[in-house]
Amino acid sequence: MFPPVVRGCAVLAAVLLTVLSTLSVASAAKLDARDFKMAGDATHMRVVMHFDVEPELRWFLLRGPHRLVIELPETRFVFEPKALKARGLIRNVSYGAIGGGKSRVVFATKGPFEVEQAEVIAEEDGSGYRLAVDIAAASDREFEAALADQATTTGATVAASKGSRVGESVDRPAKPFTIVIDPGHGGIDGGARGVSGTVEKDITLAFAIELKNKLQSEGRFSVSLTRSTDEFLRLDDRVRIARQKEADLFISVHADTINLKGIRGATVYTVSDKASDAEAQALADRENLSDQLAGIEIQDENHEVADILVDLIRRETHAFSIRFARTLVGELSNSVGLINNPHRFAGFKVLKAPDVPSVLVELGYLSNEKDEAQLRSVEWRGKAVTSIANAISEFAASKAAGG
């Protein structure tokens, strides 16, 4: 029989062991991550997820393929599978434990991107915390600069705002003036059809290839196409490609139809929230419906993101777009027929790259027999190509001179 003091110590030890055991289990408890949501398009995406307690957050970039990795303490994920469905800039989401008391969420993207913001925010009602991550399409050069900066620091980055963005301080070498040409429509979306059966997607691709070859032959420009085959591209994917190529100029090529068969001639459009006329508005509405024609569901789940995207159409970019449009109208007027009031504007989604001067060129109307014949003429297309190339050269020289 143990004396009372010994028995008391044994009881105290047992209590302490129980408390320590409880604390150990509590400290090893996993985070709960829930209410996963993504919103945006192929140029900008916001990802939000909620936690019961504040997580310690780190993130880093990987390439081959391009990925954003969010590293967390060991976490129990309670995500709805449908919320993880690929959309916009993000083509795949995966998550799980990686051992060592850590978990990860990995976002594979459609090409290079930049992390604009990654932060943990306390919920106002005290119900927990939310992680908000904003990413945007970027160029390979920008992504590589971010990787280089990442490698020279800690190999990973704690949650940071746009003001402390990875790669921001890396010097970037000069690049050639870059043009992205966008052949309108493609794949399941044939676009307009001419009175003699000409299909818009075929005309725009043929013209874009000829324009690219002409520009490349001059040896001064870097030129890319959004599509080089008969494939469907979402409108926001076309904008994404322009941004990832670091385009100095984006030209979307079209050949529409109109109910008034007597109307003919080329037209140059720039973006605006308010259309210049009813015809421009009708054209923008038709072009903006291209995604729906291909059976893609279009939703604005996050109005905040949508407002941000509209706000990003910067005044300087818009001014450059208008300057090029006027230059282009001047060149085309010397070689091909133009519609009355040839510079028009409307809310074209494909022209809404925030930092890329952009125009949409209607080469002519397939609903007019003479325009359709011209669009099928190698000689006429050659004149139009030369005029557009001249306008690009003048615009590039002006920008190089700081104008």
C-alpha cells in the first residue's frame, strides 16, 4: 500500500498525462477548408476558400506545366466537386496531404500567369478566415522573372498583396514590337456565311496568315496568331493569348453580314461601353455571343471581379487603340473601300485586354456580293494586308519614339 503522498503524486501525474494528451490531439487537429469558389475568365481569376481557424500560408510557382501551389498545415478539405471544375485561366485543381503535417492545393493554368494577390482575411462575423487569391494571365518572360526572383529568395512566398508581387523588381530585357492577330470565329463557330457560300472563319484565317507572313518578312516584329487552324477559341482565351504574348497590338479580323445588302466596305472598331451606332451595337452583340453559340455556359458569378475587369480598360491603352484605328483607317482609305464613318466603337469582349491596344477590323460584308468577291481575291487581300502592315509600322515607330 502506497503512502498518501505517493498516491497523490500518481493521481496528479495521471491528470497531467491526460491534459497533455488532449493538448497533443488538439494541436494535431487538421484545419477545415470549405466553401471553395472560383470566378473570372481566361485573363483574370479569383479563388476563395474558407477556414475555421487562421492558416499559415505559403505559395510558390512551378512550370512544366504552369502551376500555383498553395501550401498549408495539414488540412481537411470539404470541397464540392462541381466547384473545382476547370474554368477560365485555371484548367485543373488538385489538393491533398503531402506528409510531414502539410497539405497543398495546386492550380494548373492555361499558360503563364502572375499572382496579383494572396491574402488571408478574417471574416467580419468572426466565423473564421477566408483565403483570397487573384491571378492574371501574364507572359512567359514575366513568369520566368517571378520564378527567378522566387529562387533567389526563400523558394516560396508568404501571402502578399499586389504591392509586393513576386518578380516585380526583376529587370526585363527589351523585346521586339509584338503583334497578335486574331482570326475571328473557328471550329464549331463558323461565323457569317456569304451569299455565295463563303464562310467567315475561313476568310479570317486565310487573311490573318497572309498578314502574319507579310509582317514577319519585314524582320522587325514578333507576330503570333490566336489560332492557326480551324479551332474554336473562347473570347477570353483570345484576350489571354494577347496578354501572355505581351502584345503591343491586338488585331481581331472579321467579315460579317448585315441585313442591308447594299452596305459594303471595311470598318475599324475600338472598344467602348457605349456603341457609336445601332449597327456597331448589333455587331458587338453577335460577336460577344460566340461562346454561347458553341454551347459554353456564361455566368457572372462574381460581380466584383466583373467590375474589376471593366475598370482595367485603362485610358492610356484606349487612347493607343484609337490612335492606331485612325492610322489604319487612313491607310485602308488609300487602297480598299471603306464604309461611311469607318471608325466605330462598341463593347466587344475580345477587345477588352486591359493593357493591350486592340482593334477589330471588319474587312467587308459577306452579305454583299462585291465585298464577298473581294475577300476571295488574292489581289484585294494583298492590298489590304499591305495597308494594315503600313499602319502597324507607323504605329510601332510612333510608340518607339515615345509618342
